[in-house]
Amino acid sequence: MPKLCFATFRFLSLLIVFYKGSIVKPSFSFQQFKPLVLQAMPYAVVILLMTIYTRIDAVMLDKLLPNTGAVQGIYAGIPFVRCR
């Protein structure tokens, strides 16, 4: 049933596009793109800092504790595997 609905929607969409008869030509302008990037920059910095914050604990475990493979496995929730 979902395939039939999807096919019907796709067919009707194509009919509408062909009926209108115009093809949309995308355009790109650096003058419009620059303010968008500048507005999004704080969010990009936040995502970068959050990624570092969530990954730094594994690095600290690796540098501070002995037998890091087993410790990191326990920390990650992986069942303990005896390392030789």
C-alpha cells in the first residue's frame, strides 16, 4: 500500500511539473551565502566543542590508566575480553 501511495504521489508531482512547463534553475550568490555562514558559525563552534567534550574522556582514560584496552572496553559497555 505505501508503494502505491508513493507511486501515485510521484506521478501527480510529475504531471504538475510538466503542466507548469518551467524548469527551476538554481543560482548561487556569495553575497547571500556569506551572512548565512556568519549566522551559523556560533552553532558550528558549539557542535565542535560538544564533540570534543564527549570524546575527551576516552582520551583521558587512555593516558591516565594502565591496561587501557580493558578499561576502555568496560567504560564503553563492551563485555570484558582478556587481553594478553
